[in-house]
Amino acid sequence: WGTEVMAVLDSFAEDYDDISDNYDSEDRRVLACESPRRSWSHRKLSSFECAEDAVSRILLAFQRQNDVEQGARLGRKNMQVMDRLAKMQAHKRNCIGKLSDAYGSNLLATKAADEFHSYLRKCPNVKSHSGTFKSTSHQVPLLICNVMAGNATGTCYVTDSHILFVTQLVPILGGNRVALFSIVDVELTILPASKSMLSPLPASISLSVSASGKRSTREEVYNFIPSIGARRFAKFVEVVKDVSVEDPNTLKFSDRGGLIYMHEGSR
């Protein structure tokens, strides 16, 4: 029945037992309605009125019990949702960590990291990012895709901390242009596809950074079209950025594997 309902039923049982110990059957019916433990507003009620009041009190107890149980169910469901979201974020962090540390254990990852760092040395603003660089063995590109930036084409490298663009205005003959950005400082805005019949270009991405150190003011510094699609590229960078800025200690689970078990353990 639940604690709320059982409390009301127990109060009825105690009142009836007290009356049964000292009175005969004829007096019990009257005195049960006159018992000071009962919360009836009038004394010497008829049997029908006593029964009606008792049913009303039990019905209210059922309603209170339903509210308590529904609140507990909603609380547990909310904890389950939070637990699943935290596990998903932990899975993302684990995947990014394994890919970033695949240098030496995977041939493709090793070649990609060496290529990334070879272009990194040619970057004109590399000194401004020197404090955020990791070693070659801990900065394997998570994503490599072709891009078109204006009239130039090239390649984009995304690691867990930086975005690197290597473009050429004239393929093979032209020199490389290298642009480097910290992934935590950039903001990507998806621009709609061109509706021109003469140059039907797909959606592009506007990359902006804080202007003169002011977070409230941002300026566009790069515009490009990724080969994998603007929305997919922007979503991937968003996932990597979220993992880079979050506190790893917020995803510590219990031995049983989730936030929900930590919540139940604390209770």
C-alpha cells in the first residue's frame, strides 16, 4: 500500500483496538467516532458518516502516496538520463584520447602526425601557440579532410587542441599557405549554400576568433568549404572542443559504472 496509506490504516486499527478493550459492541460504533485520535470535525457521527470520512482519508493517503512514488520515479529517470549523457561524454573523451595517443602503434596515425608536425614548423604564427603544443607522439590528427578556401584548395588537420589549414593557390607549383588556430578559441558559423546558378557552392564555414582579446567581439579570420560537409565538420569540432574544455574529474564513475550508482550509494 505504501507508507502514507499504511499510516492511516494503522491509526484506524489502533483506535479500534483501544475501544475494543473497554466497551461492548454497541458502544464501539459510537466511541470509534468520538476517539480523540481521529481528526473528524464533529463528534457522535453516524456509522455512515464515520465510514465516509475514513474512506476520504484513505483516498487522500493514496493520492499522497502516488505523488511520492511519482516524484521518486521522475527523480530516478532524470538520474538515468544524466548518467547516459555522462557515459556518452566519457566515451567521446576515451575515443579522442586513444586516437591522439596512437602514434607508434598505428602506421596511418604515425604518418599523419609526422605530416602534421612538418607543416606546423612552416606556420608563421606557430610561436604564439607554442605553449599549447604537445609532442608529436601525443598529437595525432583526429580528422583530415580536403578544403576549399576562396580560390585555394588544400587540406585541414584537426587535432585535440588545434586546427591547421594547408592550402595552395596553384596546386603543385604554388607554395603552401599554412594557418593555425587553437580549437578552444575558434567559433564556427555555418553559412548557407550559394543559390547562384553560375556557382552553386555548398554550405561553407566561417571561422572567427576573439578580436584583440575581447571575447564579446569576434572577427572572421578564415572561410572555407570542407569536403565532408559544413555541418558534419562543425559538429566534429564542437565535440572535440567540448572534451578539451571540460574537467575530466566530472566524469569519474563508481565501480558499478555510472552516476546513478554513485547517487544511490550516497543515499
